[in-house]
Amino acid sequence: MNVLLLGSGGRECALAWKINQSESLDNLYIAPGNAGTAALGTNLPFSPLNFDAVAQAIIENNVEMLVVGNEDPLVAGIADYVKSHSALSHVKVVGPSQAGAQLEGSKDFAKAFMMKHGIPTAQYKSVTAENLEEGFAFLEAQKAPYVLKADGLAAGKGVLIIDNLDEAKAELREMLDGKFGKSSATVVIEQFLKGIECSVFVLNDDCGNYALLPVAKDYKRVGEGDTGLNTGGMGSISPVSFADAEFMDKVVTRIIRPTVDGLKADGISYCGFIFFGLINVEGDPYVIEYNVRMGDPETQSVMARVDDDLIALMSRATQPGGFGQSFTVKALPSYAATVIMTAGGYPGSYAKGMEIVGIEGVEGSVVFHAGTKFDDQGRLVTSGGRVLAVTSLGESKDAALAQSYANVARIHFDGSYCRRDIGFDLK
Ligand code: AMP
Ligand code: GLY
């Protein structure tokens, strides 16, 4: 099978690595990819938002399966575009319709969906310039801290957690005034939930069944002890000690099943990954957010543990009738630990073009690329904030982490930074 994967991050490098191991793979294309995916398939230099280029690449390369790694093309409607294009209608698409992608593309839509289908989530109020006073009243009725979320996609920056009521009111006004452009023309105000988070992933078949993937936890803050600014993710661990059988039973019954059934009941076509960003509040799971793709850097740890053929799984999800029944994907019993190496200064401003050396000396870990490229002289250089993900398996969380950190020490680029405490809050 020929597969086209859209995206260019560490998540896509991990998906490409796993797809590349599939028995049924003939050719893998990644658009636009990075220096790491270039070793796993053929990079194609166009943006996933350029749907005509996607169509042309599918036709020229006899692509039979399209895997959409990142949310932007899904929210822009790539799945519907491919299915409605007469020359592409045979292509298996892993990624939801534009309507389904609203679970991530609009927090207001996601909250209304959860309310309608009885899925546990924080209480909320959606506010626009028209009902600002109601927004203030809702804030006044909450206890600190106050949670404000831009409705639309805001590149991971649209969530503010504020300790002071007056500041929260001022921020609400600024957001509605365009702080995040059109994304914050509607703001979702939420009750603050206190607990520990984890990321649950399923591959949904659009026929009422799903495959449950290994659970992971990511570390979003730049500083040790979960301090400092939010980032795209500084590391991940799988499995997650508190996501035990009892907790996962609740997740399946209260969250996954009603989501999958709710999509069907609402006539929303959704064949693809669903990412449930969950918070464990005294043993009970609540949904913090939905994403319509895999997580980054959770995918790196999840794919390291999946003990099944990814193309075979995705083929079964996309075939008529789907999986036939829901099941848990086979996973290695090992722990996986991913440590992200970033450019110095990230998530603030940072330099690009630093030469990366030492990857060939890595032993016993996989190095997934994120912000990397080959420069004009063919040197491997940094081209983004999150540069590399070093992923290892081990018999324990600590063994996996020790392996990743030992290999981080073998890789060099000027200014490189990583958090030293990934997994600190897990057993
Ligand atoms: P989101 O982009 O919705 O995942 O939000 C980013 C981060 O903000 C989450 O990973 C949580 O750590 C935090 N957060 C979002 N909503 C809430 C909430 N209702 N209560 C507590 N923390 C939250
Ligand atoms: N790791 C969180 C995300 O991918 O959104």
C-alpha cells in the first residue's frame, strides 16, 4: 500500500516510523515532513493546507491511504475534500470530517457536544461580545483560578488560567477584542478542575467501534516541577500509573463510549484518532479537551509500545463495517519515556540553524525528529523550537527515562535544553 502522511512534527516522525514497519507498506510519502521522516519515506514539499497539492500527490503516487497527522487540515475539511473528489474517492482517509474536527476546532462545539451526551466535563459558559455581562456574572460565581479558553484553534496558546477575578474579567474583554484574532471572538469560561491529567487515544472506525491505544501523560510546561510557560510538550510517559483498570473502566463507560455513540447519533462522520485530554479528579475522569489527532509528544511513547501493525489497524478502521467490535490494541508491557530536546529560549524566541551532532552515537533509544532540516551544505540543523524527541523502552519508568537521558547526553546542538524531571509525578 502507498501511504501519504500529512504533517511535519515529532508526532508525524513517530507515525512514519511505525508505518514504515508495516508489512503491507509499499511507499510512504510525508508532506512536508522533516529531516527525520526523510529517512523513513519520501518527503513532499507542500503544505497540508494546500488541498490541490494533496490531491495531485495522491494521484501521481497512487496513494491508497491518507493519514492526517495535524489538526489544521482536518478543521479545514481535508477529509470531506478527498471523499468528494471524484478521482480520490477510493482513498482510505484516517481523519474525521470537518464536522467531526469541530471537537477540536471549536471549544464551544465540544462543550455543547459533551453536555448533550452527558460526558463529564467542567461547567462552562460561552461568551461573545453580545453577552459579556453574563460572562462576568459566571466568573463571579466561580472560585479562583479562572479558566478562559479561545473557542478556535490558537496553536496551543488559547487557554489562560488566571488567579485574580479582576484580571480574568480584563482578559475576557481582551480576548473578545481579538487577542487571539478570530479564535477568541467566542470565549469559553470554565470551572477550574483540580487533578492530574492524562491522554487517552482511540482509533474510531465510524461504524460504532474503536481501538483503544496505550494511555500516556505529557508534560506541557517548560520548567521542572510543571512551572513556567506552556509549550507544545516537553516529554511523555506511557503507561500512566493512575490510569488503572478501575479508572479506565470509568473512562470507557462515561467518556469513550458516549463520545463514539454521540458522534454517530449526531450524524457526524468520524474515522480517525480521537484524543481525550482527561483530568482525574479524585478518581473520576473529566474531559479537559478533545483533539482530533494523536498527541505530540505522546505519540512518540505510544507508538513505541504499540505491538501491532499500524497500517493493518488503520485499514481495518477504514474498511466498510470497520472493526466489528471495540478492542484494546496490543501493547508491549514495557514503559516508554520520551524526552524532548528544545532550542534554547523556547517557547519564547529562539535561534534556528544550529548544527545537530551525535545522533549516530545513540544506543537503545529512537530519536524522532521535530524541528530539523538539512541545510544547503547537507548538514542536519535545527529549524524549530522542539527539535528532537528521544524515546526509550524500559522495564520500569525509571529505566526508560535513564536510557533516554543517557542518549540526550550524546546529542549536541548549541543552546539545547530538556526537562530533567519527566515522569516526576507518576509512580
Ligand atoms: P487545553 O488546551 O484545553 O488542553 O488546556 C490547556 C491546559 O490548561 C490543560 O492541559 C490543563 O492543564 C489546563 N486546563 C484547561 N482547562 C482546565 C480546567 N477546566 N481546569 C483545570 N485546568 C484546565
Ligand atoms: N500533547 C498535547 C497535544 O498534542 O495537544
